[in-house]
Amino acid sequence: MDNTTQEKLVNIVREKFENDILSVESPYNFLTINFKRDNIIPLIQYLYDHPVAKFQYLTSLCAIHFPEVKQIAMMYQLHSLVNNWRIRIKIYLPEDNAVTPTLTKIFSAANWMERETYDFYGVNFQGHPDLRRILNVEDMIIFPMRKEYPLEDQTREDKQDFMFGR
Amino acid sequence: MAEENINHSITAVEDSKYSTLNLGPTHPATHGIFQNILTMDGEVIIHSEPTIGYIHRAFEKLAERRPFYQITPLTDRMNYCSSPINNIGWHMTVEKLIGAEIPKRVQYLRVIVMELARISDHLICNTVISVDTGALTGFVYLFQFRELIYEIYEEICGARLTTNIGRIGGFERDFSDTAWAKLDKFLKEYPVALKEFENLVKRNRIFMDRTIGAGPISAERALNYSFSGPNLRAAGVDYDVRVMNPYSSYEDFDFIIPVGLNGDTYDRFMVRQEEMWESMKIIRQALDKLPDGPFFSPNVPDFYLPPKEDVYNNMEALIYHFKIVMGENDVPKGEVYHCVEGGNGELGFYLISDGGRTPFRLHFRRPCFIYYQAYAEMIKGTNISDAILTMSSMNVIAGELDA
Amino acid sequence: MQETDIKSTGIQLVEKPDGYEGAGFFATSLDKVVGMARKNSIWPLPFATSCCGIEFMATMGAHYDLARFGSERLSFSPRQADLLMVMGTIAKKMGPVLRRVYEQMAEPRWVLSVGACACSGGIFDTYSVLQGIDRIIPVDVYVPGCPPRPEQIINGIMKIQQLVETESRGRRESPEYKAMLNKYGIE
């Protein structure tokens, strides 16, 4: 996406959500908007309905854990198929209160993606029709992708850590 | 275990006219391990409750502990039917992060390998659809050609299925003469066999009656469920990452995007069939226009292992080799997203690097995981035999579903 | 199975066991005949979970052809299967399912663990992967590889055939066998 298109998109967002934008950057030419957590669903709905932007395809959503600043960021990536524009929106939630409204009313694809994010990071999506674990076993109590949990199963007996350089 | 999930969103289970059928996780019809608990009224499906995660191997957490070149074998095992596409997609992501310039020859060779992988993935899916309708002949005859493709992979990288093909920056060796000879043999013999298979099923009354109208999905619902790849193209939307966001010189090649009408099983079968023909066209064009040049990019010394003669004779090469293998090279910080057209759709890699030797966060945008959600909606109201066909025509690969 | 037939066609379907032969009769021990019949008619249950499953499909294909070992008929129902071939990663979520499938199989039953993930967890030393299926079920033959070539899988099948041929008929009732099953908690 060239700079003029990026400028145009940022202005489209600024029209309605001037106060909620934290920062705008463009790593590797990919427009990324860091946004305040409160108005994320109205923003995505606005981009969905906007007659020029038409971001009606949800590419991906995931969470990122930043343990030093105790935040869990949510990344939403949208794609406008008509114009071939891509945009990434990130919001930042506190680690101990990672709650955000659900996107399933706009995109049905967000259903399982949010369940996966809940399973891995413990982010609660308000309004989700069926928020429970999807990939891990049902009775797991920790959220394994958070940085404080180890990768290996600590109860295994057959692999000696010193042989693997741990 | 998973039986407890059935009470979450089912309307009338206590009603005695409905029966419950457990499909999976080990079932010959589900090509992969995932479970569906079906509530049925006779043969018609009222509700289905999918459960996945039976092969969850924690790829994303594992990737946070591995240096970049060690993540390639992980990507192999996601969509294991077309693993070169995953490998090359990952290499391109890292090359985008470090800003490497890849020579034209490498890009064309990558295109040839990726299209071969696409042919092998679609081959499995189409023959399995025909097996599920009862036509086992296609499976037995066409699998011989998968052996030919495996032999080509073996010449290039040494492995058959989980290839770990190429390196960050190119290929580890140029394709040998045997590889070119085998590729020519494949391109000569495969169209004959594919045409025979097509003549068996394409206008076959039984096959068409079975598959037309089985598991349809409209274009609007498909877009809302973020479908991509052949499943979306069968519904009528011509979104192909190779055309919309071209990578690795795909813009130099001339090919069409086959698109279906109704999004049912027949359309998905035909889209994959036509894509195999288009892939062969692309491979022939790449072979004709293949430029000369290096088979690796010379300006990524921090990631591409130097040749062994230099390592043993040259101090600088020895140091580079040591630093690459021990993982002491620094990587630029940043976040990058790169997507390729995998066998099932838009396969995306979202990589955040904090400068260390391993990624800070790596998220795989797996097309299977995203479009399998729609399965429950697609089979509501159909018979169980159509549901089985729909599942095999969607080409759900368990490794990509769970990661 | 007379000598003249073998010479004329050159095709030997199975190896003749040792025995005493005469005009119109052949005497050997019952164990050998039963072993020969059993080893050439194993019905496998392909418990294919991931990439090794695709190599199994290649093994069943025409090029490597598992059917010539007598395993033409795959059984997907554990009640009718002799050999449980576990191919691919077994996650902890899948463990109870595998255990239930194994318990449903009738004696005599053998288990072939194909692939590094089934043998020991493979490259996935993570919280969600069972580090080898011998944590939950007894295994007879391990086939390492990631994925193993079809020739290796066939080698594993041939070792299973050796085990089947030489198994003594009272083994499944013996106290050692029952003690081993008890170790896994299987009745």
C-alpha cells in the first residue's frame, strides 16, 4: 500500500475516531493503528460499512503478551478485497483484566479465533456465544501461551533437561 | 471428555425422536482427527458440535523457543500434504523481515516447487472425494504420481513428505539434472493420468448426482467466515493471494483463477481439478523462462550457511557458520505479516521480532482452522452421506487445524 | 506346496515351515502352521493422526503395497482388528481415545508405533503432546522416523510378522503378560 492510500485511510479513521488513535505506524509498509480499547468494535463496524474503505474480510486476530509492561495486546487484521487494502489494528489490555467485546456479530470467522485467543491467553470476550477452550484439554487451568508458563510438560520423566541444554 | 460439550448449544436433545451420532475422532471418513457430535432426525442432521484439538502440538509456543531456521520443520507439519508451500512462505516472511533481495532464479525455482506442492495437495483431496463417493480407481492410479512428486522432492532436498525445503535466502543446492529429468517425466505423464481420472468422474452421472448440491455455501457467508483458497473460489469469489498480492515473481506468469458457482462439493472438486491444470501451465512457463543466476541470495550471510569448502578454509566463513548454527545473529526488530496461497487458502505468518534469536511472537493464520467453523452451518439440514462428502471436499487437514 | 510347483512358476507365496514330507502328506508342528497362517493375515487398524498417516497412505498405495503382506483389508473397527498401527502425534487430548480403542481390541493384539511422535513425542516436547504412546498402552514394535519411509514401515510390519509367527499360544494367559497389562491399568 503506497503512502497516499495510507494517508487516505488514516484520515477516514480520524474522521470519526480522532481521540481514540494512540499512534499510527507502518512497519514494512503495512498500516498499523494502535487504538484505545474502548471503541474497537465501533471502529471495525465503521470500517466494514464505510462506502470507500469496505474492510469486509477478517484476515486474522490474535493476542500478544508483553510481560514487562503487563499488557496483552489484541491484533486485528482486516482486508478490503475490493480495493486490496490491508490494515492492522492493535489494542492494549491490562494483563489482569483482559476483557474486550466480541467481534462475532460482525464477522462469523471471529468465533473460533476468539476461542483460540481465550484458550491461549485468557482474554475474555464479552458477548461471545460459546467461549470455552478449543485446542487444549477442557480442564486446563492455565493459559499456556502467556510468557510465564514453560513450553515443556514439567511432569515428564523420560527427557533429562541437562541433555537438551536447558 | 468431549461428550460434556453437547449441552452447550443444542436445542432439543431430550426429544426422543432425535438421535445422537458421534463421528470421530477416529473414523475412516474424517481424514484427520477431529470430532463431530451430530444430532440427527433419522438421516437428516439437525445440529452438529465440532471438537478439535486432538492433535494440538503447540506450534506457536514452540516457535518462541526456536531460532528462525529451526522453525521451518515446524511449518512443514502444518499442512503436511503440501509442505514446501509452508516452508517457502516462512522463508519469505523472514526475508521480508531482514529485507533480503532474492535473485530471480530462486524465485522461479520456488514457484516450480510450490506449484508441485499444490498439485500434490489437490491430488489427495480430489482422489479422496472420489473414494468417498465410491470410486476408488482414481485414488489408486493417481497416487503413483504422488510417488513421482516425492522423488522430485528427494532430488531437491532429500526428504519425501516433510521437506524442510530451501533455506532462508534461497536453496541449499541447485536442482540436479536428475531432478529436471524427473520433472519432465512428471509433466509428460501426469496430464495423461489426470485426464483419465477426469473422464471417469467429471461428467459421470453418479458422481454429479452425489456431489452437486452437497454442502453448499453462498459467497456472502463464505466471506463472512473468512474462507479463502479453493473453497472460497468455489463459492464464486475470485480471491487468490498469488494474484492480489503477488510474491516470488508470480506476476510474471499467465494463469487463470477457476471460480465456481454454488460453492457445493462439485464446484470445490472442479475448482481443484482446474487448479491442477493451471499449476502445470505455470510450471511449464517457469521452465521455459528460467533465468540463470545464483541459487541463493548472496546478501544474507547471517542466515545462509556458507559453502563447506569455505568453512574449512576461510576464517570468516567459519565464524559465520558458527554464529548461524549457534543462533547468535541479531535480527532486526519489527512486526511483519506475509501471506502465501497455500493448498487451502491464505496461509499467513505474523511475526514479531524483538531482536533476539527467536521470535517474540509468531502467529500462523491457518486457513483450515478458519473455514472449518462454517462446517456446522454447511451441513445443517443435509443427510449424513452428504455431510461426509462435504467434509472431505473441504480438505480439512488436522495438522493445520490444530497447530 | 510340492517341490515341482515351486520350480515351475518360481512364485513362492509363503515360506514352507520345516517338517517331514512324504507322498501325499506333510507333518509339522501345529504352532508353525498356525503362526504361518496368522502372520500372513494380519488386519491392521490404521490409527493415522498426522504426517505419518500420509506416508501410510503411500505404503498402502500400489508402489509399496502393504497388501502383499496379507493386510489388504484394513479394519477401522477395533473389534475386528489385530494390529493397531499408531501413526502420528498423539496429543494428551487424544490419549483417552487411543486407550479406549486399544481396550476394545480382542486378544491377540499387537501395537506398532510408527513415527517419532508416537514413539517418544518426537520434535514436540510440549505441554500438550503425549511423550510416546507407551505411556498409556503397551507397544510391540517401534518404527522411528519423521516420517519413516514406506520401506521402514514395511520393515516394522515384518518384525510384527516375526512376533506373530513365533508367539506361543499360552502367552496371552500367562501371569507375566497380565502383570504387564496391569502396569498400564488395563484389565
